[in-house]
Amino acid sequence: MIEKFTFDLQSHQVRKKLVLVKSELELRTHVVLKLLAYLLFYDPRLQIETSVDMHYKPDLVIPGESGIPELWIDCGKIALRKVEKISTKLRASRIVIVKETHGELERFKKLIDKKVDAAFRLEYLAFDHDFISGIADSLQRTNELTLYTVMENVIGIALNDQVFESFLYR
């Protein structure tokens, strides 16, 4: 089912309204991963679901002046082949992989380390078990969301009238 979510976002870096549309095949958790990546890597130039004239499309990107992305972020389930291709092709780009849980991230990193020559250049981010799914289950059509820092490497999300906290695994 296609769903449209409106967010009134607030963090130390950004205050704005953002609309995200979940496609029929997309999971709500993927929407939440993109939303959190948007907030955690915020830059006024950051774009969501924008084509960069390549075979693959990032979830979030900061386009570069030369046509090569400055920042490429992929969230959730990502094919190993895609990571191989973009890490080889985008040698000057910052590439971030965002996963739902620490366990999922560790399993993915093991595969990447074995298969991808440029694995050392990749950055990773994941969250505590049930953090992303808890937020996804609590989404409404219209949402007020505040991102805040609890302590070093721990974030909090106030979503409507609920609070979620997670360690940031890198």
C-alpha cells in the first residue's frame, strides 16, 4: 500500500517540514531509515531519492559539482553487487550504509569485507534492535519528530507523544 507521511522535523541542525512517500513495495522501516539518515547527515544540499545519472540510485545524496556525488547514502537491504559497483566507481565520494540493527550491520560488514576491495572506505550506521521498527509502527499520516542527543553515540527521537532511544553503531 502506498502511504504518505508528513513530518515536522526538529533537531539541532534542521527545522523543516518533510514529506516522504512509501511506495507499494517499500517497508515503513525503510522510510524511517531514510528519515533518520536525513537528520543525522543533514546538509542543506542533501536530497532524497534523487537520480545521479548512474545505473544505481541512492536513498540520499549530496550531488557533486563534477557530477560525481559528494555523499551517497543507502539504507536497509542493499545488494552486495551494488556496494561493489558504487565503491569502485565513486572513489572520491563518501559512502554510508545504514542498517536497521547492529546484528544486521555486523553480518553485512563481514560479507562486504570479503567481497569488496574498497570496503575500508565505507562508513556504517545501525541502531538498537526494535528502535527502527518501533518508530515505523508509530508513524501517522502527520508526525511531529524531534531528534536529540542523549549522550555521545546515543540519540533520542520524540515522535508525536512517544520517545525512542538508541545507541548509534558505526
